[in-house]
Amino acid sequence: MLLVGWERKMKVSKNETPFITDVEELRSRARKSINNGAITPAYQADVKQTIEILQSVLATEIVCILRYTMNAVAAAGISSDSVKEEFDEHAKEEQGHARAVAERINQLGGKPNFNPEGLASRSASQYVDAGNLIDMIKENLIAERIACEHYRELIRFFGDKDSTTRVMMEGILANEEEHANDMHDLLVAHEGNPMLPDHS
Ligand SMILES: [Fe+2]
Ligand SMILES: [Fe+2]
């Protein structure tokens, strides 16, 4: 898949130390659970596949909690207080997402996987130890954009097959879109130029 404008820009602008190693790799990993799942008319098989997909969403949310919490603690520098607050707020909301997804896995008869072992490989977003405030904001923006794209795909996938899971994911997606927007606003406030294309 071709990289969209802002992603290409990120890769090029920091080519010596890219913020993320490979967006496509993250996406293909995120999609694997959809493409590999055996879609059969058997109800049990669908539930199994849904649980598998939700385990990956849970891992993504846990990584988001960790990243925002670490960022809230590590953020330093001029006018970092408001950014810290924002990171903290997002960490709490990601925790709400993780909890909702875990509850849904449980409802479906699965056991939510909170095992730290293999967490990064189950997640669609990456845990990156960003050095400064701007890099932290950029990393979070990238992670949110990946989560939004992945969740949109999952919403289409669940469609009418599992409307409860779909509605839950729609709620989470709306919140992730707010997060991406918050990070973008912070970036503009701290760096002065927008990273996303201007559609106005
Ligand atoms: Fe989230
Ligand atoms: Fe988020």
C-alpha cells in the first residue's frame, strides 16, 4: 500500500531516525487477524475470530496506556504542563477502551489477554521511546492514526455480523479520532506547522 502524504513526509523529514520503522508492517500485522481468519457460517468459528481480533485491539490499547503514561511522566520543557495533562487524560481514556474490549472478550467466552509477554507483537501500534516533547506528540499522533485506520476496518468487518462489537468499536474510534485531533493541535501549538494535509 502506498503511504499517504503525511506518512511519507514523516519518513522523509526524519530519514535518519524514523519515528516508526514501518507503517506498512504495523498495518499488515493489524490486518492479519482479518485476512487469516477462516470465515465460515459456523457461529462458533466467528466468535473465535472475533475474540482473536479483540485480543489484538486489547493489546493495542494496552500499548497506548503505557505510551501515554510514560509520556505524561517524561514530558519536560517549556509549557509541558498542559501536554502532560493531555497525555494523562488520554492514558485514562485508553484504559477505558481496554476495559471495554476486555469485557467484550469475556462476554464472548474468551479470556482477555493481559499477558505482557508478546504484547508488542499483538498490538497494531508501537511503543516508541520518544526523546523530546515534540517527538512524543508526533509518535502519539502516528499511533492514533494507525489505530483509527485499523478500527475503521474492523467496524466494516463486523458490520451486521456482530453489531454489539461494532457499536463498541465505533465508540472507541470516535474517541481515538479526538485523540488524534488533540495531538495534532498540540503539535501545531508547539511546532507551528501542521503535519496533516490541510483540506480547507
Ligand atoms: Fe484507545
Ligand atoms: Fe487513543
